[in-house]
Amino acid sequence: MIPIVAPVLIEQKKIPVPSSIIGKPLYCSYFIVSSNSSITSLDQLSCDLTYACNGIDSLSGYHCFRFWLKETKKNWNNYKCFVTGSHLNSCRQVAEESIDCAAIDVFCLLRLERDNPNIFSSIRILTDHILGPFPSQPVCLSQAFSSYENILQENFQQCSPQNLQSSFIQKFHSVNEASYDGLTELFRSSEHIKPQIISLMSKIVLGNRIESIDSTDESSSTTPLKRLHSGETKLNVKRRKMNDNEK
């Protein structure tokens, strides 16, 4: 696959970004916490907190977290990261104070402010430090169609700004494989950084915090974990309880 173009972040004032990103095919992520949290800077982040990411294949939600652990020389073995499935889910968990912190990219934060203002108003963006900048996710072309590279680049660069604004994109900028060499090296140098990964499918919310379920407890056929793995819904739980009461 050949990277041919990548989006440039639209100029805006809702979320501050470094001037080095403006006008270039770059983006960044920020750590977020609940608006009720006492945390106001990255210096307060520690292994005592819980962290969320959208998925372990995500640069903007997970790998940037790993890079930060390497950059700050943290003992990464002590950090736990909960996989939520999407940036929106991560934001919601942080807003509801079920998880302490998450890394979210600037494009998603802008979309959150526009489309989910209630969640956005319940989080705090730690803007004292960015995660990145990183080269923007590219539009790629199969090697088999490399002869179309130039014409596709021209067409992307001629996209109407009005059509791009809803995605917070100013324009598309030409890129090539060399544009991602620095990121490739960052992955290589941090491949040993592996915080503990925990799926939210093996957790439940007790009260207002996420607590562990003892997956080794086989004493009951109705443990929370077994019900979760069997796909039992809240409605089914209610029905089961009603049936138990009738016996």
C-alpha cells in the first residue's frame, strides 16, 4: 500500500494545538479526565489510576499511551489499560468516573464537543502536554494501481473546504512512505512497552467504579462473569430473578 494524502486539521480555537501542527498533515492526542477529577496536569498521572483506550491497534488511543510511558520512563508493568471499543466509549467511561483517564485524539474531541456536548462538558482535557504530534492517518493506494497516484492526489487536494469542514479537515496534503519513517522508528523503539490490557467484557461496574470480576470463581453458575460471557442482558437478569422468586 502506498500512502498518497493525509488530512490537515482545520484551524479552530475550541481545543488548543501546537502551532507546529497547523497547516501540516499532523495530529495529536490528549489525556482526558473527569471534570470532577482533582487532576489538572500530566504530572499527576500515575499507575494508581485506571486508563482507557479504544483498541490496542489504535495509534491515537493506545500506542500514544505506550510512547508516553517510554518518554517519561514510567514503570509500564504497573499500568492497566481497559479496552472500551471506541473513543466515544472511553470518553463516556471517563465522564461517568468509571475510569480515571483516557487518550483521545483531537479530531475525536472536536467531534465529541459538537455531537455529544453533555459528555464533553463532563471531561477535562489536559492540555499541558500533547501526545504526539504524529503523521495523520493516510489515504492509501494499492501498489497495483500506483499509476493513479498523481491523479488521486490532485483530486483529493481539490476537495471543497466546505465538504471537509464537517470532519474538521482543512485540506488533504500529499504524503509518501518517508512521511511515516519517524513513526515507524517510534514503534520499533517502544515495542517492549506493554502495559496490562484488560477488556471491559471481563469487568462490571459496581457502584460508580469499575471493579474486577474473579474469573476463577466457578462456584456459581450465575456469577457476573459467566452471565457476561453467556450474553445475558439486564432484561434476562431481571426475568431470571423473577423466576427465582416464584420458585
